[in-house]
Amino acid sequence: MAKWFKNLMKSQLVIPLFALLLLVVFNLFRDVGFFTLNITTNNDGNPVLTGNVISILNSASELAIIAIGMTLVTASSRGQDISVGAVAAIAGSVFVRVLRENSITWPIILLAFLGGCAAAVLCGTFNGTLVAGFRIQPMIATMILLTAGRPIAYWINGGATPTVSSPLLGYIGSFIPGIPIPTPILIVVAFSILVSLVLRLTNLGLYTQAVGINEKSARLNGINAFGMKILSFMMLGVCVSIAGCISVSRMGLINHETLLLDIEMDAILAVAIGGNALGGGKFSLTGSVIGAYIIQALTITLYAMKVSSTAVKAYKAIVIIAIVVLGSPVVQGYLLRLRDTLFQKKKKATEMQAYGD
Amino acid sequence: MPNDIVLSMRNISKTFPGVRALHNVDFTLYKGEIHALMGENGAGKSTLIKVLTGVYPKDAGQIQIAGSNKDVNIKSPQEAQNMGISTVYQEITLCPNLTVAENMFIGRGAYRLVNWRTMREKTAKILEKLNIPARATQQLATCSLAVQQMVAIARAVDMDCKVLILDEPTSSLDEREVEKLFALMRELKARGVGIIFITHFLEQAYEICDRITVLRNGELIGSYDVKDLPRVQLISKMMGKELDVVSRMHNSRSSTVLQGRAPVFEAKGLASAAGTRAFDFKIDQGEVNGFTGLLGSGRSESVRAIFGADKTTGGKIHVNGKPVKISKPKDAMKLGIGYLPEDRKQDGIVDELSVRENIILALQVMRGFFRPFSKAEAERFADEYIRLLGIKTASTDTPIKSLSGGNQQKAILARWLLTKPQYLILDEPTRGIDVGTKVEIQKLVLKLAEEGVSVTFISSEIEEMLRTCSRLIVMRDRKIVGELTQEDMTQAKIMHTIAGEAAQNG
């Protein structure tokens, strides 16, 4: 067996990858045409890629980006931020407000995005201060903005659901002329590369995990635990504002009540499906991103099976129960023991374990 | 089975994948006997206990308990308890937020309705009978660790136990508390309970036990009457070699301090929010000094104040003669100070991270957030220190939590040695680890001092401090009550100073 395969089997990505594979195989048997990609011409006369795979990747973009930030928050603060949907509405509202007060050009869009980003990072700092400074449980602390966020978004645009239309926004929300891949997918790819560069060039991963696993010890080793927790909430703010702006650009309007509604639950699920412990500590961003795509693939599969949109949630719940139970420590422990009894002879004595002290 | 035997285990074997944890071990416990189970880390003590209490199924062997001639097959701790085998672990497994009475009765019996009043009365009676200084209605968390430990024992005893297993009950108690616990153990012994006492403290084994069973590498070395087994022999049986290193090693160090050089670290009027009184302290280059005193006397709080681990509330600090400010651990680290904390699990290891990550952590933090070590660099550092300190681990990628206590401690030591400190604070570096590793750590301290590193050493075992330190700072009730050097450094003198009788006996 190749070494990389062995390592993979040991890693937390086994379950999410397996689930994804299962979904693919299931769809192959159900309808081979599920994976067909077509090149069609859209309203603007550009050739674009369409098909179920593209729509899965495309519509999961916001979720994937938020899941990355949620993973960092989970790892450092041992809890989850449930205000992400509401904060996305705030960021989106600021984005729209700036756009509407100026004629839309690329610099203005950038400015509007930075405005939304600043608002979301501010919200993240607020959440982070409550969690790290006042030691409030993350879910309770972020409940404040969960409740207040959408009313604040409403107030930013004076109570309307204003539209913004510009071909430039269309470039962000759907396609750039000449590129057949939806732009949100490209944004996810670019953002993932950026995040992995940050992880490689800084100690973000080590510090975040150390704080999440043993805060006291991290502090005694000179890590600013308070700072790391706030930092993770601020980074989630950045993720949320990107997601909010993509979503606004897609629709060309902001509806503060429905923008990325319930995304917090899907984001937390993506983190869990990705094999990350919701109790913090070690994390894998790849896992969470795969988790996001699994959730979306599941939704699209169900739609393709003509399940009504109301019933989709119930079906989703069943599959998610299966994945989460499969990844639970109880089942994992059972599987490990099963593996040990099956492969006992092959296993060498090199694995040191502390049985006896 | 003779009448006075309460437990007999014959030919017990237990193998884990790749590890032979127990091999043909016999163990016999008599009525009203305190029986020490001793051995180095990994000798199989815990495994034997876990087989006995049904945590692990045994691979082979027979277990018989008093009152029946049939072999019993214990499948779960609950079943063991029903047969009269109770265990009290090192970490207290009661609920701190409940009262003493609730803790005594929770989870016992199948009844649904609870009469709290009778329960409290019963508890009060038991507490009085066993001489435990606690009230039935008191919240457990407000009791001292020793009393919590005693409540756990009382709970076990009240469930009509014939065999009581105490797994390192004394490792977090100070001497007075240990005395109280021993009084309770003697009381139980008089009632005919057989007690299995697992400990790393030789002195305690000799003080309270009747017999000692020694295990090594999963095998039975032998069972001995305490009076027939001199200490040196016990140690050599545990380690499996003639051990004259321990007795040969003594403190040959005299003051080799360079004259005219400013102290490496000097504090005046240092006080911290954790409750140390303002104190003065200094250490010279290459000096090994120590804080001694009872547990809770403030020795840990003092070194924590030096490292900036607790918020300091006053005091001036000079490092190498220059005035500096230490308000958080990172400040101290930048000044070349390292601190190995007292509580390895809570403050030391980051348990899910790998051995490699744990070793490089402090150096990495000093290097900075934006300058991570490459994996190859980290690997090299970890490998170097794993070899240097002889850390037993499958690989550098192994999570540190799966190492034994002694090896975890070595990894934390490696973490600080890697930062090349000029001043290293070691708070209880040898607690709960085996004799061999203890000696290694003591030797390492002396070697570091020879290389010019200053070390502050804290240990509950006074002999260990006498062997390594050239100056002892004695603490009582959170303040320094004396300082001993050279010929004053004897066990008796320390005791007297702690007790505050220096003037009369001096």
C-alpha cells in the first residue's frame, strides 16, 4: 500500500472524502447524465459551463468560504459563531449602500467591499472580545449579533431592499466575459490559496491549535491566547464579508431578511462533517471545505431527484446524522478496534503506546 | 483459599498489540494489609489494576476473591465494585459542584426516590467514624484536595469494599495531608480492608505498607515484607540494575560563582496577584537554588511570579544587572528564562499536538508569528532532543498524550532546553515519574549548571533538592522564612525552618 494512502486512512479526511465519493457513485448509478457538462451561451452572449457539478461548486461558494473562518473560530475558541448569516447581511448592506451612493466602477466596488469587510471585522472583534475577554460561551456571545444583525442591516439601507445593477457586479456574481467558469468558484480557489499561504507562512495553525487544546499551556509558552481568539473571529469576519458580497452580486439586490439565511447551521455542519472536533483543537480547513461541498452536493442531488424544497431539509438531516455518527469517537473507536483485530498480525510493535504507567 | 486472603491473582497475562503489558503476574492481598505495588512507569502497575477492576479483559490467568473458591471473571468496573473491589484514582473522579453527601451516594442503588435527610445523616456518621474533617452539606469543591480524596475513599469503603485500590493518592498532597490520609488508611486496615497502594514515593511505601510487590516490564519481580527489603534493593529491583548511581550522586557543587558579575536574575519586592507576599530573590550564573516548603506555602506562586505567569503587582527586576519589566511569559522568555510548570497535564503539554510541535513550541513562539520553522527544521530539532534526552516515542508525529508521564516531562524539558535559556525554572520536574528518569533529570540539572545555566529547582522530595541545590529558600504561608546554604542544608534544618523553630534549634 502506498504511503500516502496509509496516511490518508489515518487522517480525519477519510470520512468526508468517503461521503463525497459515495454521493458521486450514487449519482452515477442514479443518472449518468448527472455529471454532464455543457457549454452554452448566456444572455450576454458569452460561452459558459453549465451542469450539476458546476452548480454544486458555484452555489457552495459562500458556504465554503464561511466554513473556513468557522473552522478557525471553532479551533481557537472551542465554540461556534452563530451570527455569521446576520453579519453577512450587515456586510452586504454596507456594500450595497456604498455602491448606491456612487457610480459603480471597479475602485468603488473595491471600496464598497472594504467597507463591508470593515463592518464584518468590527462585528468579529465584538464577538471575539465577548468570548476571549469576558469568557462568554461563543454561542451565547454571538447570539447577540444573530438577533441584532439583520435589524442593523435593515437600518443601514433605510429599510428598503434596494437593488444594485451593474455589469461589473455580474462579473463577480456570475461570469467574467471569456471565462466559462462562474466567478464565485474562482474566488473560492483564490481565497483557499491565500489561506493556505497564510497557514504556511505564519504560525496561525500552531498557535490556534495550541490555544484551543490547552489555553493555559499556550499562554505559558508565550502565546497571546486572547489575541489569537480575537484574530480568529476577525478572520471569520473577513470570510463572512466576502460571502456576503458574492451573494449580493449574484442577486443584484440585498434582502436583509433572507441573505444567507441559516448559513450558520450549514457552516457548523461543514466543520463537523470535515472531521473537525466542535470542541476545538486540531483542525483541517480542507475537511471543512469538502464538508461544504458535501452539503451542497446533497442538496442538488435531492433537487435532481425531484424532492420538494421543503422536504429537502429532512432528507439532508438523515444523511448528516449518518455522517456525523460515522465520524463520532464511539464509532471511530469501534472501527479502530475492528481494524486492529483484522490486521493484528501485520501490525508491527513499533507503535508505542502508554499502557502501563 | 486460606481465610485471610481477600484477593489472589494467578498467572495474569495481558498483551496489547505490540506490547506485552503483563506476563504471568501473581499477586496476593491479605485481609487488613496495606500492600504497595511498585515499579517504574510502564512496568504494568496500572494494567494490573485495570485488569483487576474489569477495565481491560485479561488474556490469561485466574482471579479469586475472598468468600468463594471459584474464579471470577470481572467484566466492568461496576461489577468489580459489586464484588467489593473499589478504586480511588489519582485524579479525583467525584463531582466538585455537589455536596459531600451527594457525592457519597450518587449513582448507588437502584432507587429513584432519595431521602436527602437520611443520606446526610448517614454521611455525617461515616465522616465522623473515619475522622474526616468535612461536613455532609459542604460543597466538595470547597474541601482541600486531601479531604476530597478521603471522601472518595469513604465512598468506596461505605460500599462495603474488601479490596481498596489507591492509585497514587498522595501525589498532589502535602505532608500534613498525607499524614491524614495515612491515618485513614490505618483505620481501614484495622477494619480488615485490604489496601493496594500504588505510589512513586519510596518513603511513603516504607512508612505505611506491610508488603511490597515489584513489577518490571510487565513481569513480577517479587513480593517482599517491607522490613526485609532495604531501599537501595527496592530501587535496584525496580530498575533492574545495581544502582549505586543514586547513592553516589551527591552535591559536590560548591559556589563557583564568578565574582563581580551581576546576578542573572534579581527581584526586589516581587509580588503577584496569585498571592505571594513581596519577596526578594536572586540567582547567579551557574547556580542551582531551590524553593522549599509545604505544598501551598507559595513556592510555585513565587516562581510563577518570576516568569510572569501570574499578574505581578509590584517589584523591580534586574536581568544581568539591567532593569527589565516582565509582565507576561513572553517577556521572560525573551530574557532567556524558561519555566517548566508544576502541573504537566494542565499547564505543560498540549496533549493533542505531536511530540515535535510540543518540543518546538517555545522556540517557535520566540522566533515569531511570521517566521514558522519549516517541517524539516522542526524535525531536526525534535530528533536532536529526542536522542539527547532519550525520549521514548514511536515518531516525532506521535501525539504527546500517548507518551508515558516521564517521557512527556522530558519532552517539555526539551522544549525549554531548545530555547537555550540562561535561567531555567523547574517546578516539580520529577513528580509522578519513575526513579530512573528522576535520576536522569537531576543529573541534567547539574550538567546544565556546569555549562553556566542558572536553575531554580522545586521538588516535594527534600533529598532530591539537597542533592541538586546549593542554596535553599524556605517558604511558609506564602512568604520566605529562611535561606539555607552549605552545611546548613540538612533535612532536619529544613524541617525546623519550615516549622519556624530555627531560633531555638539553630
